[in-house]
Amino acid sequence: MDHLLGNIGWNKVGLDEIKGIKLPPSMELGLGGIGKEYAVDCVLQLVNQHYKRIPILVNFGGGHCLQSK
């Protein structure tokens, strides 16, 4: 696991004016969390359209939101 720590951290992501996002070799950028958070926000909006701000926990396996009254 220690050999993977060199590939963790937003500060290692660069921006190239021609190529765009630049990552170190063997580093990957995962965007799945963005999709989960968007889905959680959509569910919360849908619930709020049908019910007046009820307490709810929306959890999509890592993407979650807790709303109280």
C-alpha cells in the first residue's frame, strides 16, 4: 500500500494548456463521487417537492446527505 501513497492528492494534478488535465504516471482520476452526489441531490429535491422538509437520510453508498427539520 505504501507505494500507492505517491499517487494520492489533488496537489499532484496539473493543468496543461494544450493537453488539459495532467496526472502523474499510474495515477487515476475517479469521477464516480460526482455522479453519486448529483443523484443524492436529485432525490433530496424530489422528496422536498412532495413533503415539507421532513428529516431524511439519503445514502447512495458513500454519497449521502442528512436533512433535519
